[in-house]
Amino acid sequence: MNVTLLRPWDFHFHPRRGLIMTNVLPFTTRIFAGGVPMPNPKPEILSGHDWQVYLPELQKAGDNPDFRLIGSMKVIDNTTPDMINEAVKCGVEVFKFYPVGTTTGSQTGVSNFYAIFRILHRIHELGKIASFHCELPDIHRRQAEVMFIPTLQDIVDAFPGLRVIVEHASTKDMIEFVQSCPLNVVATLTPQHMWHTYEDVIAEDDITLIDPNNYCKPICNSYADRSAVIMAAISGDPHFFFGSDSAPHYLTMKKGTEVSDVAAGVFNAPVALPVVLQVFETHHALDKLNPFLSVNGLNFYHMKPTPGKLTMIKKSWQVPYEHGGIGLWLGGQTLNWQVGPIT
Ligand SMILES: [Zn+2]
């Protein structure tokens, strides 16, 4: 069996920088029509100028001139409204907010969201996108996303019409929050949050990792949370679209048995689409793949559909354990779908 799709987009991925980028980025650029690279490689993308330096690096490593890149920049406490103007002139569309101390690369970020309202005001004025990693620091990993909802509610209330992306929504409460908002507030959803629950990631002692390659932030949470993510994805609701959050780390960063020793992030670019197909097929929703993988996201970004088609082939295969020293998500497991030809 084959399924032919509109060209999919990955609206949230981490291509990194340097050698690791050369290793991982072609997995994304070969399959997807375009995407949004997150601005937290080392060094980070903190200005329009930084984006202008990063863009040709991405183009070179991606090795596909047709792959379309949407510019992003990270907002930190020191970001000024003038820097937002300058970034927009340099092609930045997405301004990403990480609360300090919540995930990979968030040693810098925003320490008080109420102190950066003038930044949000400028992004709103310019019609650009505010994208949020929604977790509060210093809160148990299972509650961190839900505890961010009041802050998000305040932002949405303060700036009606502001284009907001809740990145990698992982909980039932967050899904319901996004559903309750008008369509200027949307969420990306990942394959791992449709696949795992907390029990697949962390052992009963709440410290030991079951598989470091399953560990991401926000964490895969309860059965009810996973169901809510799946139902949102297969609903066709324009609030929800695909962002893999593919976040490669070398195996050396994934060594260790305790959650505090291991970098958060799942390298899923080689398996993301096969997993999404499998989930949608299980839920009799293959007809909802196009809204989720391309239409909804492109509409939110005010972009036209990308020409061409991608065919997915139903044929089982075993996921390799690693690529170039990077552990693959679901390494060793058998998946039912493979990426086929682009026409
Ligand atoms: Zn991410």
C-alpha cells in the first residue's frame, strides 16, 4: 500500500551547527519541502545578523537548494525592540522564547515573561510570530508545561491577534488551552508525544532513564496526555500541525542512567514521518495527514502549498541504532512505513 501526500513541512527542528549539522540536516532536507530551524545551536541565533550568518551554513549543510528555510531568532532578557525590527529586515519570521533553565540551550533565555512585554508588543506590531517553549523551571517535569498555561493566558489576553505557537504541546491541558483560543494561537505536535508515555522514559524511582534516546523536554507524559496529542493531530483542526522537534545529541551527551546527567532531545528526523503514518493509520485517519503535515502549518505561516508530492510506502524496516555517533530515536525497532519517492 502507498499513500501519496502533499509535500510535508517540519515546522520545528534543531539542525545544530558544525559537523553535527552536516550529519543530520540532510535527513530533513531530503524529505521535507521546508521548515523552521530552532535558534539554539551553539553559538545561538540572537539577532538578525546571526540569522544571516546561520542561513548559508544551513543551506550548505542541507545540500538541497529547494528546501525552504523560515528564519528564527531567540529572545533573551537583553533583546530590545530595535533588535526585533532589525531581525525582521534580515528575514526573521519567528521569535522563540525559552524560559531560563528548562531545556537544552536554555541557560540563557527569558527569566521573567512580564518584563519582556515590550518585545511581544513589537512582534505583534510587525505581524511576526512569537513561539514558546512552554515550561516553567524548578517544577517537576510532569507539571512544568501545565504550570506555564497561566503565563501564556496572560500573553494571549494582553496581545489579542498576536501570532503564537505553543511548541511541542504535550499535555491534555495545553491541547485544551490551544483549542479554546482563536486561530492566531496554534501548536506544533511531535511524533514522540504521540508514541510514548512517561513510563517509557523514566523508571518508577523517577530518576533512572529507561532509554536516554526517548528523553526530551517537555517529557512524554500520561496516557491521557498522549491521547490528547494524538486526537489533536488526527482531528484536522487548523490549530495543530507537525513539528518533529528532532534534536540530535552525540551519544556521549546521552550517556548516564540518571535523568539529570543526560541531555534532553530526541533525534527523530529519519523516523518521524513513518511514525506519524503509523499513528494515523492506527486511528483510521490517513485522510487527515495533509492538514497536519502541510496545510495547517502553511496557512498559519501565510504561505502557499509547496508543489509536488511525497509517497509513503507501507513496508516494514528496522531503525538503525545510530548515525554518525548520534543515537536514533526508536533504534532497533521495526516500523511499518518508509519514505518513498518525491515527485
Ligand atoms: Zn525544540
